Amino acid sequence: MPKRTDIKKVMVIGSGPIVIGQAAEFDYAGTQACLALKEEGYEVVLVNSNPATIQTDVQIADKVYMEPLTLEYVAKIVRYERPDAIVPGLGGQTGLNLAVQLAKKGVLQECQVEILGTSFQSIEQAEDRELFKKVVEEAGAESARSDIAHSLEEVDKIAEKFGYPLVVRPSFTMGGLGSGIAQREPSCLQDAHRRVAVHYLSVLAVYCGEARHGSV
């Protein structure tokens, strides 16, 4: 692939502190991305809140912002630095979610910032359970019976419709964080996933546990 000469400054979004449910290799991958981009002659701006990593060493990127990885802070940095492009995919779930938020809030369009790697539309299709289900159906592939819930009450209704066991997965957590299996009682489902409903946009995909071999 030829080098992009229309891009001068690239922002890399780090993965933040290593947490349960997010693989640690994103920290290594982000570090290598910064070094590779610098080697190609690009100005590299890194945003990462993790002080306990070589990635935030001043030699890894041209500029390092050790700030909270939230929409508010990252949007301010994007508006100040005006990068030509951002690389969110090497920041794991944190980077991908921030890219989606920046796009939806219009920050990327406002600052004319391009997403390198996986596009905004592809991130949405991969992480939004409802959109992903449509992609699978349009491709003619088979998937487990499922439905979308935005509250614990809706989860109970879906449980009554499908029966048990059920797999419950929140959207925008590709690593599986917050997922679980409910074997029988609706009350168990509520207790196990109350935190999920609060912290992950209250969007849950409930899958029936009878998926056949080869289903998505």
C-alpha cells in the first residue's frame, strides 16, 4: 500500500489502563503503531491515560496527552491539534467507542479528521448487536434467535418469549465484558446484568440458547 502523502499528522488513541475484559495486546500494538508512523515521517499525537506503559514515554510519539479517555477530553485535544486522521482501532474497545462518539458528535467532521483503518460505519455494524444481526441476515447466514432490550423489564419479556437458557450481551463490548448466561430465573438475569444495563448504554442483545452448530 503506497504511503499517504496527503496526511501529515496522525492521532493514535490508546487503550488506557489494562482492565478486565480488554486484551493487553492493544497496549503493545498502539506503541508499535506510534513508532511505525513516526518512522514513515508522520507527526504522531498520542492520547492515553495510562502512565504505567512505555506507550506514554515521550520518545514513542511526538506529543503525548496523558488525559482521561473521555469524549470531553479527547474532543478538546482533536480541536486543538487538528490531526489529519485518527487511528482508533489499536486502542481496543476504548479507542473504538471514542471514535464512534467523536463521529456522532460531529467533532471529526468539524475538524475534517479521517478515521484510518476500520470505518465508522463498520465499527457500528460490528458492535451494535441489532445492526450486526441485519448484516448477518442480509448475507444469508444463520444466527441464533435474538432480540434487543433497552431495560431490564424488556429483558424479562424477551425471556418469557424465548425461554431459558439465554445469553445476554451488551452492545459496544466486543471483548465480552458484561456478558453472561442466564439458566432459569428472571431474577437471576436482573441481578447479573444490572450493572450492564447501567454502564453500557442500556442496549442488550438477548440470544436464545438453542443455536445450532455453525450459527453466528
